[in-house]
Amino acid sequence: MKKRILVSLLGLLLCGTIPSVAQDSGKKENPADKWTESRKLSYILGVQLGQLSKSRDLALDVEMITRGLNDFMKGNELAMSPQQIQQFMADYSVKPRKNNWPL
């Protein structure tokens, strides 16, 4: 009787572990699974900016995006004044585009 219970328990344990081993064996570990929420959000914002840039045929300089973001987040003096930024964006938003997107 004890042997029968032991064999049944062993069978249940094996049934429970085999599917998970089968799922994991072909699955590549994704480094993003270990990222914090902040890192995931940051990465996603980068991807979305890239998608926007590509879909609207924008010529963006990743180095300058990083510089502007760092300057703002660290409280450094910005390379352009708020008025220069506003004027540039106003002028840029009415500039004719191939795909008729405003930005």
C-alpha cells in the first residue's frame, strides 16, 4: 500500500514537472524579464520614439536625444532656450512633409 502511494505521488510529481521542463527547454531567457519597471518604461519609450521616427520619416539623432534628456533630467543648462525650442517646433510643425504628418 505504501509503495503504491509512493509510486502515485512520484507519478504526480513527474507529471507536474515534465511540462514545465518542456516549456523551458526551448524558451530563450529574455533579459527584460529581470528589468525594473523604470527600465522597462524607459526602454518602451525609446522603442516608441523609434517607431514614431521611422513611421513619419523623421531624421532623429539619438546622441542629441540623449543629450537633451540628460541635460533636462540633471538640471543642466539647456543648449537651447525655451523660446528657441518653442519657435523651432512651431516652424517645424508647419513644414511640408512627404507623408502629411505634422510631426
